[in-house]
Amino acid sequence: QVQLVESGGGLVQPGGSVRLSCAASGFTLDTYAVGWFRQAPGKEREGVVCASSSDRSTSYADSVKGRFTISRNNAKNTLYLQMNSLKPEDTAVYYCATASSIRCWSTWGNPKTYDVWGQGTQVTVSS
């Protein structure tokens, strides 16, 4: 069964850090481009970052550049999102997803270009 399972969310103070994990099963995560998305209440799901498997290139949303970092552990078949200098506006449910391609195209921020999704994990940034 093809599955993605996120973990690591929770309540974090502004300026704090958290690392999200996304464990894949039923397929090899490194075969595909992968992305992290987030969705805040009343807002559309937005792309946070995409990482290509072909050349290891990454694309980040402007709102998280310099604060968030995507990485993979191929031995564990797991994707990570390190989130630093968190702000209240980062509060959202975070999802990992795999694309049907091996690289992130210019449309990487469109959720429709991803095939497999995790169930999401809540990150709340508040004092």
C-alpha cells in the first residue's frame, strides 16, 4: 500500500523550531519529486517547497526562504522539513506529497501536480 505519514507537528513559540517527518511506505520516495504544502483555516493549500529527485534542486516559497529546509533520508525512506524562526503566520496543517515526475517544474506549487498525499500534521505557532 502506497502511503505517506507525517509527524512532528505541535505547538511552538514564535521564533522557535520544529522538524516535520514524512515516512513513505509501499514505494521508494527518492524516485519522485517531493513537496511540502500547508493549509491554514479558510485558505487554499499552498506550496512550501519542492525537491527534485533528478538533480536534487529545490524550490521554496518566498515566505519560507532562509527559514525552512527540506531534506531526505533515503535509507529511512523519509522526507523532512526543518522549520526555523517560526512565525504565527506559519500556523497551518502541513502535508507532504509526491509528484508523478522526477523534477519540480514551474507549476510545483499547484497541488494538482501531486499524486500521493499524507494525512497532514498541525503546526501552531503561538505564545
